[in-house]
Amino acid sequence: MALPSFAQHLKVLEECGLITSEKRGRSRWCRLVQARFSEAADWMDAERWRATERLDRLELYLDNKEDEGHGGPV
């Protein structure tokens, strides 16, 4: 990955609060913001739960549709 691309990725992470950075001489030091990662993990867990619930409902619906199809006239 080229340095400008890497710097752009770091900028996005900093803008959303996942990292902080500071310039020390010619170097830029980055630090993870643990609280923001915890928030992101909580959000992902909630979204994973919602997706699982939706897929479970879809599976139930499709099973019911399949059962209706087998019981009908041929």
C-alpha cells in the first residue's frame, strides 16, 4: 500500500474517533481509542443479532411456504 493511501486510511480512522494521532518530530504516532472500539463492537453485536433474527424469520416463512406447497392439489 502506498504511503498516501495509508495516510488517508489513518485520517478516516481518526475522523471517526477510533484513533488519535500526534506528530513527534518527523513521525506521526497513532493510538487506539479503546472506548470507541468497544462502542463499535457493541454496535456490531447488535447488528449481528438483528441479522440473525431476520434470517430466522425468513427461514420460518420459507418453511411455511414450502409446507403450504406440498399440501395443495397437484
